[in-house]
Amino acid sequence: AVSLRGEPQNDNFASKNQAMNVWYGGDGKDIVVSLLHQRNHMDVRADDREFAVVWQTSGEELREVQRVPLSCPDVELIVPPRGPFVYEARLELNPYSMHPECACPPNTPCPLGVSATFGEADGSRSNSTLESPTQSHFVTLQNEWEEIIADPAVLGRLADDVTAAVAAAGPPPSNASATAPQEANLACPASRDEMMGTHDVTFSMLGASNITLGGVRGKWCLVRRGGCDETAKVKVCEASGAVGTVIVDHGHSQIDQEIVIRYNRKEKERAAKPVLFIGKREGDALFARLSAGATVSLSVGPTVGGVPPPNYAPGTGVVVHAVSPLADDALRAGLPRKKAYPEIFGLAGWLEASRERDIMYVCLPGLQEVRLYNISAPMTDIPMLGKIRTSCSKTSMHDYHIVEYRGEGGRFTTILVDPADTGNRLQYYDTEDPTRPKQLFVLHADWEADDSGLGHVRPGGPKGRYHFVTWHCSNLYCEKNHGDAVYVLDSMAPREPPKVVKLPMLTQGGFARDVACGEGDGAVCLVTLTWDGMAAIDPGETPNKFRVIASYTDGEFRDDSIPLGRLYLKMYSGAQKVYASKAFPRTFYVEHSDFKYRPLRLGDSLRALQLRDLYRVEVVNYDSSVVVPGSQAYKTYGEEDGEDGEDEDYDDEGFDQEEADRRLLEWSRQVDFEAYMGTWQLAACTDVSEGNLPIRTASLRGKFVARAY
């Protein structure tokens, strides 16, 4: 349906959560609205931008009709099921964000940066703000498994202000290895040929050898890049009593630079002191001032502002945008094009608009509550209706967080889908009176695993009666053999065991990514299966009820470059999120992710993952009154027979299936599942991954490019 622009704009879908939807445009037209991230120069963050983009179609290709600039390059966009308004909001900072300036708390300097104070020999003093730490030089913290960690030691996450004098690292550390480089200000305990000079060095190793620097206790430790890994420099400075470490780059690159500092969780290491990375020009100036006898001090923390990138605008709360073409008549009649509500709340964990009512649910993790807002007249007011006291997660592993429906007695019922990612729980609330939500019960969806892997819950069938549940489980996760089913809850009897719809076309490493259902008589549901394509399910009261009535498992959605020993990479490839058409029966829009293994092996995640295409998918030639030959009848959970069969697709000659499975399962046990899946959500579905994906086969930098064919 559409392929996004490549060079030089490098557009990329950024559709995590409710950031894409389909509206009915009248006269047999669909309107598709989505958040779009524009990379521009792929290796420079400062020129990133985001837009709300509107396309229109009469049945073939999508035609762009509007592009609305948003206030920051990492925002949440809420596209409700009906137009003409979209809602822009700022989210709480998460460790994957490439733009922490978009997540500053209310009433604080933003973005947070580095302030320098110089005391000259004549007694005069001057101040400046360093540009490179917010514009071009970035620090990522990881554990030994290459998973990003959120310790408060980098800009944007510091809990307290730190102000101290700066001291150059000077000669090599005492008791350094004989292989350590001898140049001044490198602070290397050893060369890269020894473990103490690599990112695997630990504080206990340095302590056992009594390796320390002199003259940095109680000061910033100013070091130059090179000679050994940056982790080794930081740990030498911290072990020597420095309040923090400033690493100066060794070149004048025209693209962003990023360093990774490792902390070993098995050794109970935590990043407790700030780490800064600055450009060579600003670093050389600091060294020159110190050499001339001047004093230099640096300040960082939650009250210290920095230099914002171009086109940056601070903000909190919600900004409402009226978008074309549905808003055209109202705009001509005087409706404002946008309206801001900066005080409605500060930063959110997630937001989602109801499909049934003009209500928006807002997760506020700091307050441990989910608020309900009236969005029936958003250009006039957005009053709060009520709140649900519950923990909710700002790094939720679900794209959709609520389901509303008419339950017992015709009363509105709301499901919160595992709002805090705490164990596959579905929380049911009576919200008939949205000012006073009342919890009804909690359903433990433990059908595939006790506490991990729950995916999406989406309505379908007559009047949305049935709730289709996907699982982000495969034969690698959730301690199960295979992620090969969709589960169906009956909203009229939600505590009854779910129906199980088998997906036999799924292969190792794949799972049911998303599901969307059309509306009206004869509607079908489409399940996306990542690398394995798509499957259609009949949700109606027909002879094919809950049967797979069609599938598409070849062509554009498979990439044979994924090797047999790396089947877990399938989750990044193929069919991702899916949206049902409002104008065309049995028609859907499917996000398509291209995954290329060769760029991954070369460390280039920019081109390894591309979320740039939206496909139009139609189920054709289906007669719901006739049982589809070969289709499996559904079963009720708990009544299934036997074990899952072998995957014959991968019994290739010369390939040891049992050994491959053993290695993959061992790998999955070692990986923190929630951290891994959180990274996948942000990498495969949006654009804000920072640092390395948790894949041990390659070192990745988390930017993804959209290019045209």
C-alpha cells in the first residue's frame, strides 16, 4: 500500500502502542494515520524529527494527504479508532530512548546537560554549556549480557546534582599491567589484549591488583579515549575515588559517537557515578585550561540544563491535533488546528483511546494509577473522569493496554492488559460509571506460561464479543515447546476456559505477533505471524467458527537469509502489527519488517532492520457457509490432546536439529526475557532503541533506516 521515503529523509514507521489506526473516510475510502520518524542523516540524532502522517485510499495505494510536525523526535502519538483528532504526549524516560530531551519532568531544565565553570589566573570566572553531550556524544550502560540497564549514571537519569573540580588523569595508573599504554591521560589499567583492558574488567580485578590513579579523588576524572576499552577507564577512575568520569573523544567525526560502559551484575556492580562523553574540541579546551593553571569545574544533574538540538520544543501533558481530511469542514468553521494541555499531567507511561467511548486511558507510573479522561470535545476541554489505582509500567511489553466492551447487564467493562507486566494478569473493571471504576476480578492468563509472554488482547466477532489473545512465545520462550496458538475468551463468560485456535503454519522461532478483526457480518480476523506471514480466522457464528480459513506463508514475509542456527531472529522479520480496514470488507493493512542477516553480522542494525512498508491484505473467495477443507476445529483449553509435532521444515540433511534446539534453549535461559522482549518491542515496532540489541552474535547500534524501492 505504501513504501516510505528513503534517502535523504529516511522515513520509518514508529507505530508502537496506538500510534497507527484506520478511520472511515466516507465514500468508500480508508484513512490511515500513523506516527512517522524521519531519520534524515542516519548517524546523527540531532536532525531526527517526527510527524503524524495521514494517507487516504480508495482501495489501492495509499496517497499521503497531510504531514503534521510534532514537538519532539520521540513522542507518543495516540490515534483513536475514530477521527479527526490525534493526541501527542511525552513519555517517561526509558533506557532505550535516543532522545532523553523528550522526557524531561515538568518544571525542570530541559534537556539536561553539562555546565562548565572556569577560574582564570587573574581571578576572573566564566561559564559555558557543553554542546557535545546533548548533540553528538552519548553514553549507554549495559550489563555483561549486552542488555541496556537504567542505572542513574548518564544524562537524563541522574538523581542528584554533582558539581566538582576537574582533574586530568595524568600518568598511567599505579600497578598497571606492563602492556598498558604509557601516554598521559589514558587511564588504562592494561592494553586491549588483556582482560583488564577490555569491557570485561571488574572492580574486583582492579582492587586485587591495587590499580589506582592519583589526584582524582573527589574530582571529575578527565581522560582521553583510546588505548583500552572505555569501561576500563571508567572503572579505574571510580576505583580511585573520582566523583565521575569525563571521556574525551579522539577525533572530529561528522556523525554521532557512542560509547558503551559495562557493569557486571554477577559481581553486583552498579553504575553509581556519572559518566560523560564529550567531543574532542570541547575536551581539548578543558585540557588546555588545566595546563594553563586555570581551575575547571563541571556540574550535571536534574537542575542543570543543556543545549537543545535544532527544532526542539519542551513540553508535557497532551497536544491535540485536528488532521485532514476529516477535520477540514470544522477547520474552515474556525476550529483550532491544535490545542495544548501542558498541565493535565506530566509524563506518562502509555496512553490509549477506547474503541467504544470517547475515553482515553493514561498510565502514570509514578502515581501508580491509570486515569480516565473525557475526549469527546478535545478542542474545548479534556476533563478527568476517574482513576484506577494500580501499578502500570512505562516500558510495557504490550502495544495495546485496554479493551472495553459491554459486559454483564449491558454495563461497560474495561480490561487492563497486564498493566505492570507482572505476570500475565488481565484486570477486569466495571466502568459503566467512569468516575468510579470498580474492580470485578483478575484473570490469570497462564495458558502458555505463568508470568511472561502475554501479547495482545483484541476484540472480534459479533459486536466484538470475543477477545483474541496472542502470545509472544515461541519454542524459545516461556518454557514451552512452541508458540502456535491464539486463545479466544468469550466476554459473556470471561472466566470460562478459552478456546484454542491452532496455528500449524508457525515454524520454530515465530509467534503470533498481532491480531485485528473486521466489523460487521462476514468479517474475519487476521493474525500476523512475523516471519511466517499471516493467517485468517473466522470469528463469526458460522460452520468455520474459530477455524483458520486462509493463510499466506510465502513471498514478501519470509527471508531465507536467517540461518537455521539463529531462528530466534524471525521475531524481527515479516508481518508485524495489523489494522482492519473500515471501508473494505475482509481487508487489512499489515506492517512489514525487512530483516537482513548480513548487515547484522557486520554490526549495521541501520540496514539490518527496516520497518518501511505497509501492505494491503485481502481475504478473497471465502464462503463462510461452507466448512474450509483441512481446517482444524478449535478446542477448549485443558482438553487438548498430545504434544506438538516436530517441525519438518527444518530437518535438512546435515543439520543437527536436536543440537540447535539445545543451544537455542540454553541461550534463552541465560537472557533476561523481559529485557529482551522490551528491546524487541522498541526495535522491531518503533524507532527508539539505543545501544545494542541483546544478541550475542554482533554489536549493534540501534537506528533503523527506511528506504524506498
